[in-house]
Amino acid sequence: MAYFLSCYDMKTQNYSNHKRYYAPHHFIFLPLMGILIGVGIWKAFADPIHCLEWTLFSILSFCMLYLAIMLRQHYALGNQNRIVRLEFRLRYFELFGKACDAAEAQLSFGQIAALRFTPDDEFKILLDRTLKENLSGDEIKRSIKNWKADRMRL
């Protein structure tokens, strides 16, 4: 149920409810495309006279689904990754008063993204632990005691 709530309805954000879904895409478009592909495949086997047409319909439906997912992901994730890195650099500078080049070079994007959810007092501790122990993004998220909600992400 938490997945359907908007970010403004969530009282507390934590590991179990931090994922976001875009209802028109995840719950309408994707299932509809899956149904169209399934119907096309079923009709291709059930109707031997129009097998070629239904096969082409299924292939076309699959291509539309694939393109929609890949284009959406490519542009959105590329932009999001740039913003997340910029947020990390700004936050590091605000907390430490210096550029983060050395630390950023040692971190993967997944680690940087996970550190976004840490409050300032935990950020320093988890950053040090991550640099020393090479914690994964998931390990970082699981180590957060007071989750810092990200209420502005899309």
C-alpha cells in the first residue's frame, strides 16, 4: 500500500518504503502492453489463418514496450545520476568545507546514491565506513538509523 501513496502522504521514509512508482507507467501502460503482447501471441497460435498478422502485432507491441522503457529509463536515469552526484558534491562541501574529489573517486554511483538518505550526523560516519569497508549501496541503506526522506524525487 505504501507504494501507492504519494511522497507527501508518507509520514516517515525508510528502507522498506523508499521506492517510488509512477502509476500511469507502472500500473497502466506496462500491464496494458503486457496484455497486448500476450493476446497477440495467443491469437497467433489460436488463429492459423491470421498467424502472421498476430505475430507482427506481437513483435510491434513488444518493440513499443521496449522503446518506451528504454527511452524513459535512459533519459531519466542519466539526468538523475548527474543531479545525485551534484547533490553529493554540494553536501560534502557543506559538511567538510572542501572539495570531494578524492572521496568521490573511491565511491561507486550506488554508494553515492545510498548516502543521500543519511542525515548529516550519520553521513560522516557512513561515508568513512564506506571508504574503509567498501559498503554496498544496500548495506549503506540498511545501516541508516534515522532515514532522511527524499520527497522531491520523481
